Amino acid sequence: MKIPRAPWQGDATAPALMLAQIASLQAGSAVAKDAYGTVGPTALAGMRLFSSTAIPWLLVRPRLREVTAVQWRAAISLGLVFAAMNLEYFQTISRLPIGVAATLELLGPFTVSIVLSRRLEHLAVALLALVGVLLLAAPGASLSAAGLLLRGAAALWRAGYVVISQRVGHLFPDWTGLTLGLASGAWIWRSCGASMCAPSECCSH
């Protein structure tokens, strides 16, 4: 059963959160790009996951004993997506321009929107946006093949994020699902992603 929306979840909430997420992502990417001289991309992914977990955990303080098995499965699935998206994203922007990397990742959500379109005008808008993404992702210069492959994988994870985050939103009435998803992503990075770091890159973890 779908949980009713909270009072703060008005019609303007989703667009506002989307714009805030876009601004945050691009600003963080610009800072991360300049940090590559001292911190590697895998370590940066871990730093992002742990810092993004700490703040909502302190604010939400999830009641773990009240979380059901179904909710845990959804949150952990979201965490897996978070970990993979961050690892691949920071690996990619070490190989591709930030604009190209960020734009190619949008191919995942656009694919989902096209597949799930039920009205002709929705499909037309999605296809038009897809054309814009492809134009922005073709700067005319040679691009790293490894970077492009990583971006393709990240686009798939982003598509998974769109689907799974919607399910998490339906299962949780508040920010608990997102908080547990971020915490799961940080734990997955610590368990798996940290082994990908060079010793000099992850010595602080």
C-alpha cells in the first residue's frame, strides 16, 4: 500500500529537490576534480558517501528496530546503487571532462522515462531531452574509451537509482529510507570499494 504524502511533500517539493541535487552534484564535482592531485577518485567516493550519510543520520535518527525486512531490502538495494554510482562517477571525471561525464549519466534516467512513457507528449519530451544530452556529450574532441565505458555503466546505475528510489519513497513515510540507503552505500564502499584504493589513496580510512 502506498504511504500518503507528508504535508511538506507538495507539488513544488520534487522540482526544488531536483534542482538542489543538480547544483550540489556539479559543485561537488568541480571541487573533487581539483582534489585529484592529493586524493584519488575511489577515496573521494568514500568521503562523499560517509559525509552524505552522517548529516541525515544525525537529523533523522532512524529507528532501526521498526524497519521491516522489506524496507531493509529496498534500502540496501539503494545503498548498492549509491556505492556503484559514486565509485564510477569519480573514476570517470578523472578521465573525462565534468560536463561530458555528468551529461552521459543522464542517459539512464532518460531511458527509464522513455520506457515508462504512457502518453505521446511525455515520450516526445523525453526524446527531445535525449537529443540534447547526446549533443552536449559530443564536444568534438577525442574522449577516453575507459571513461566512456564507465559512464555507460553509471547511466545504468542511475536508471536503477530512479526505479529503486521511487520504491524506497513508497515504503518509507519520511527520510529514513534515504538515510539507510546512504548508510548502506557507505558500508558497501568500506567493505568492497576501499580495496580498490591505492595505499597512498586510502591510507586515512
